[in-house]
Amino acid sequence: MSAPPLKVAMIGYEFMGRAHSNAWRQVGHFFELAREPHLQVVCGRNEGRVAEAARRLGWAEHAVDWREVVAREDIDVVDVCTPGDSHAEIAIAAARAGKAVLCEKPLANDVADAVAMWEAAREAGVVHMVCHNYRRVPAVALAKQWISEGRIGEIRHYRGTYLQDWIVDPAFPRVWRLEKARAGSGALGDIASHSIDLARHLVGEIREVSGLLETFVRERPLEDGSGTGAVDVDDAALALLRFENGAIGSVEGTRFAPGRKNHNRFEINGSRGSLAFDLERMNELEIYEEDGAASGFRTVLATDAEHPWVSAWWPPGHVLGYEHSFVHTVYDFLCGIERGESPSPSFADGVANQRVLEAVERSHASRSWEAV
């Protein structure tokens, strides 16, 4: 007899909700699972819009009260895709109700909430994971593998940049990502948090930071057309990093880089070589290794069956896309549920990431280096 499905509830249904819905729908078609996920209910505040989202994204039901949803006995998994100000309340309630919890990044809007989420999940003994999906890009996983094997030697430099341009126009409205009360921070938490997570994942823990934040457009039109409102988050964030292992690094996140749509790039320099990756060319990993007169960067197409997760998909050269990173995340989360172990990045990683974000904000305020 086959195992019963895992019934999933997703809270939130916009951009990340669409990406997560696709992952939940696709994962069982391409990966062998002990228990198949069932898209049971999607929840949002607007009855009409969440009903349409349920129809379009493939959910069996829709609801408007997340508290009722997470308390339901038939729900096994809660997937949190809401703005950051509600992550803690939803995830803590879900954990206390005995549900496995997948939560979008950053884990929370501040360290205190992130710690509370982690502690609630540990106390409840539930599997938990934060969705830093770029760890699950095959080329990034290949970089992690080669670093762990010592292929580029002792790591000395990490440079992470995440550049976008979607709010360059001052007439762009003040959406929720531009409100500190809802988003926690601007480019720092929205996109630089990905670069920081990759830094921790690929290089190691960060010991101290020196940060700089800037807001270029401080007033924007309100979405309802009733006037303008203050922008109280950063438009751009930069930080110098010192790692515990002696490496140094830098992170830059901005939504004011015209022409850069989703330029998530890192370069890592070691004592014997270098690695470089750009999300806009996400199937490629650049590697430099010393070879005398034949030395030079070469590009590896990370689409072979032996590369992480790729064997479940297409023949070599039939490239993967952004959406596949979420499928891989959901697959590893489901494997974690089967094992009873929280996959990385867990809520503990979410707390560590949030500590770095908070240190960058403190450093900007103090104009000095701050310990993480």
C-alpha cells in the first residue's frame, strides 16, 4: 500500500507563492518520493484573489484565515510565502501545531523573531527549512563540492553582488518591499541576504562586518493613488566581511542598477584557483586552475547527469531554469521530512543570516566594524 500524501498548506500566493506552487506540483513528477505532496489549501486575505490563485495554481481549496488553516488536523506541511512581518507568527503557530515548516527568506524581520521561530520549531520537534533556493542551483552546488574537495585551495576572497533595477523610476509606487514595518529592510534583506547566505554556505561563518546603506528615493506614490509615502528602507546595501576562517569578502545589493535584472553573481578566490557564477547564466560555472601557459578561466556547463539534481531532468545541455531551484528545495525538504531531519538551510541558518543583516545595519549606524 502506498504511503498517504503529505497535505500542504501555503500561506501567501503572489510571486513566491507561484514559484512554490509550481515546485510542489512538479516535484513528484521528476523525483522519487516516499510521500507525494498534495496541494490542499492556499491562504490569503482577499477572498476573490486567493480563490483565483487556487484555481490557477492548482490548489484543492482556498482560505482567508491562516490560523484556522495551520490548526487543521489534516495539514502536514505549512509553506510560508508572506511578507516578512508575518513570518514569525505563522511559522511559530504552525510548529506548535506539529506541522513541518518551509519559510521564505529572510527568515524574519529581526533577530528576535528569527530566534523565536527556531526555538519553536526545535521545541516542537518539527522539520524546518528556510528557502534560500540559490543553494539548489546545480552550478552553485558544484561550486560547493569543488570547494569542499579543496580544488581551489584555501579560500581568501568572496565577492557577492546582487543587482536589480526594478525601482529606478521614482514614479514606481511604494509597494510593501519599500516599507520597513513589513519588509524589515530593503535591498539588504531582499537580495543581499541571498549573497550573505551563499557566502556562509560556500566560504564559512562571518565574524564581523562594515556596512553602508543608502536610500536614493525617499518618497514614492502610494499604490492607491492617495498621495505619496516615505520610503524607510535601503535602496542599496554594501558590506565588507571578515570570515571566521580568515577569508575576507564583500557583498553588494541594489535595486538601482539600470540594465541589471537579476544579476546574482559571486566570485571566490582561493590559493590555487577561482570560481565564478552568475544567476543570469545559471547553468554555467567558471573555474580557473593554474596550468602554466594554458591557464585561464574555463566555463563548465553544469547540466550533466552527475551534477547535483540534474539526473532527474533532461539530457546534457538541455538547460534548467530559475523554477528548478525551487523544485530542488522542495525535494530536499520532503526528504528531510522523511528522515526526520531539518535540511540546510534550516531555521538555525536563518538566524545566522539575520544576525549578519542586523550587524550590517548596526555598522551603518555606528560607522564602525560590528561583530556578528
